[in-house]
Amino acid sequence: MIFVENKNFDPALNHAIELYLMENYDEDIFMLWRNRPCILIGRYQNINLEVNLDFTNANNMDVIRRLSGGGAIYCDTENMQYSFITKKTGDDVDSSFKKFAKPVVNFLKSLGLNAEFTGRNDIQIDGAKVSGNAQYQNKEKILHHGTFLFKANLYNLTNSLKSRDIKFKGKAVQSVRSRVGFIGDMIDMDVETFMDKAIEYIKNEYKITGTTFLTEEEMKKIYEIRDSLFATKDWNYGNGSLKKNRKAEKYSCGVVEIGIDIENETIKDISIEGDFFSELGIDKLCGILKGVQCSKEAIEEALKDIEIDRYIKSMDKKVFIDDITKLF
């Protein structure tokens, strides 16, 4: 494993760096980086449902869509992101999340903090969430990234993200919202010192010697990725439209929101959005369902050979079909 230094604060550029490294480096990679004030939205989320765009536009905050699934997060230079990019090893998704979280948890423990990996993608200290994690996979590699919630501008954080009660279904809403914690309130250390210690710990853990710096030629290619993908309105905002018939539900895999437009008793168009994780993405799944008759039998036939779990991690096929048919 190598450590790649990244001192850029541009979130679109930082995500372009991740993608460039994933597609062009053979070595396993660790990177620690920060963003200027911005929102990072999950791959499958609807920006209009998750982000207060009036606030982000008024405050010149970037809204950048990640390659990975999961939920929307607020970032600024008082918190940081870490990235692990490795070859696939055959681990299932749950085991993979735990594997990448382990050195992060152990680093926090080395600072005297009672850290643990919990749920599907969180790291907590004494019950307070201090890190969320997400993954993107291609045919050969895994990009696992997460956040260290060190400090943050609370005004920006609370006003830039929309609060949706569906995310807290079955729980005491206020208690869940108050469970986020900041590492900087738990230790006597500034953010730069914390970053230095994190880098030192991970380097020792993976026996990394030295630091890799991106060349000027590499940065030119990375800026091309930024400008053609992560800085574009099409990628970040997507369609953003809401289908006429919609159903949102909270499952163990996260929020899954299905929307369909119906014409002549068939599915004219379908959207599947939410903070879930996916191995294969959802474009193919939506394509399979377009044009299918609006009946449970027709949906079952269309999906008979489809492993829903690969499109929406931990989703039960029967439940998924039932949710669609409730929209007819």
C-alpha cells in the first residue's frame, strides 16, 4: 500500500483524484483529504429531497455526487475524508466494510477513544457517530471512503441538509439526530495534528514508507475527469424530477424510494433512489422494469432471474416486488 498526498480542498477535484487512482494505479492506496464547505450526496439520492439548494446556492457551497451509495453529508476543512483503494479480495460487502473500518477504529482507540464499528456503515465513540463509510466497486477494485467528524460549522451543517423523518422510522427521531459527535470535542488536539497522527498510524499499520505525490501530468488528466464528470450539472443534479407515483420505505439497507410513471397499464418510467448501497448500480434494474405490465405477475416474471441484492444491498426480492405493486 502507498500513501498519496492530497492537499486540495476542491471536492469535485478530490473525487476525480479518487477515480484516477482507482483506474490507473496497481498499488493499494490510502489517502486523507479535506474539502471546502460542500455537500457530498450519495450516488442514488435525489438531490431535491436531500439538499437545501436555496441555502447551498446562497452560500456558494458545492454539491457533489459521489461514486458510492449512502447518504448525503456536510463537509468543510474542520473534518476530513479518508480513502482506501484496493484490489477486490472476494469479501462480501459487510465483511469488506468491517475490514476497512478496523484500522480506523484502532487508530481512534490509540487516542484513548472508545470507538467501535456499528450498523451497516458507522463508527461510533461512546454511542455518538463520528464516521460514516461508503464504497464503490468496479470489476477489479474497491474504493472505500469515510469521514472523520472532527469539527464542523453547525450552522452550515443544519441548514444545508434536509431532514427527512423516513430515515428515522421506528426510532426516537430527536435521539437519533442528536447522536452525532465530534472527535475534536473529545480530545485536546487541532485538526492538523489529528490528520498527521492518522496518517502516521495508517502508514505504520500497512508498513507504508514514504509519500507518493501526483505529477503535473497526472493532475492535468485529473482535471479533465473533474471537468467532464464531477463538476458537471448532469452528474451532480441528475434528473431531479419526482415521479407521479412514489413510495419511500426504510429498511435495514437504508431508505429505498421507488417512483413510477404509468401509461396504458405499463411502467412508462421508473426511478429507484435512496441512501442504499449497490454493487451493480440501478440503471440496468430500472431498464428491466420499463415497459413491464402493471401486475405483480408481470413484475415477478421480469425479475425472476435477477439478484436484487446485487442492485440494492440486503434488499429482499419479495419485499421489493410488493413495494412496486403498491404503486399500481
